[in-house]
Amino acid sequence: MIRLEQIHRDFEVGDQIVHALNDINLDIAHGEYLSVMGPSGSGKSTLLNIIGILDHATSGRYFLNEQNVTDMDELAESRARNRHIGFVFQSFHLVPRLTAAQNIELPLVLAGIAPALRRQKVQQVLESLSLADRAHHTPDQLSGGQRQRVAIARATITEPSVLLADEPTGNLDQKSGSEVIVTLEALNQRGITLIVVTHDKNIADRSLRSLQMVDGRVVSDRHGR
């Protein structure tokens, strides 16, 4: 489903070249549950951004569902990202003036889905994530865990095949963080490929496959709990 071949990502910082990713070769099958760990600056988020087509490799090739993303133009990239990939971030990135339901509905609006079908889909996902009683609350009226569940609902409302989560529990207390991880794992059990960047070894240990990154390289690829 996801294949990275000899991926390098370099950044210019002043007169220096920083090698954020060094020769990444990676295959991720449909429905896998993968965690990515490593110290700050190891390339975890850069890797996630390239898989999510938010950033481009300096060299190498990236295939998503057997399509060569490397050769896509901007419009094709946008279509692939909107069709196949959902994002969950540490800081939620909800629109403050919109209610929970409106935040979840936003990707469907942008996709041109008819209002009646949008309402039906939003109601279904609100109920599935135990958010129905918070549908008309704005983000500042929600707990951290509820806000992250709204973000997860928004990320999955278009039924992507890949869900990318960058430190999804980083701003949450332990109980809320555990609930969010269980929610993500339930989506993975329904067939969504789940890739989680985390500093928390307890979260990484829950995944069926775990990568360890150091200085832009994958130094460990562990399968099985």
C-alpha cells in the first residue's frame, strides 16, 4: 500500500544542509498498525509529512496504492491526499468558531457532498465516537479528549485508507490519552492503516510494528507485540 524507496529529505539551514531523512526504504501493508519513535530531530514528523503528501522528498520514490506520488502534479497530489489520507495532530487544529459537528462536516463541504448526505455521515460518526451530545459545542466547550475525538472524526469522515497521527496524546492527560488511543485502534481494526508518531513507549508497545529512528534513518523495525 505504501512504499518508500531510497527517500532522502534535505533542508538548507543557513549555509548548512540538514539531512532530515537518509535513505529510507519502507513498505507498509494495508491495515497495518505502525508506531514511529525516536528523539527530537530524528525525522519522525518529516517522514509522516512525506507519507501524508504534505512535504516532498529531495530524492527517491514514494508509491501510494501503487501510484507514484513522486511524479504527481499539485492537483493530483491534492486529490490523492483528500481521498486516501486522514491527519490527527497534537494540537487538534479545530476551527474555533465552528461547532463539533461543523468541524467534522468541513471535509465533506470541501468535497462537494450534498447537505443531506453530509448530515447523515456526521451524525453517524458523532454517535460512533460518543460525541452526539457534544455536536453543538464549540472547541472551547470541550475537554481535550473530546477535542481530539472531534479531530479524529474530521480526519476519518471521508473514509481514508490511511490515518496519520502525530503525537495524538501529547496535549492530553493519561486517561484522555488512553481513550484516544483506543479510538484510533478501533479504526485500525476496521481496516484503516494507522501510523502513529509518539514519544511514549507504552503507546509504541501497543502497535503491531514499531520503527525506531535516529538521525533521519530507521535503525530498528520491530514486528509483533
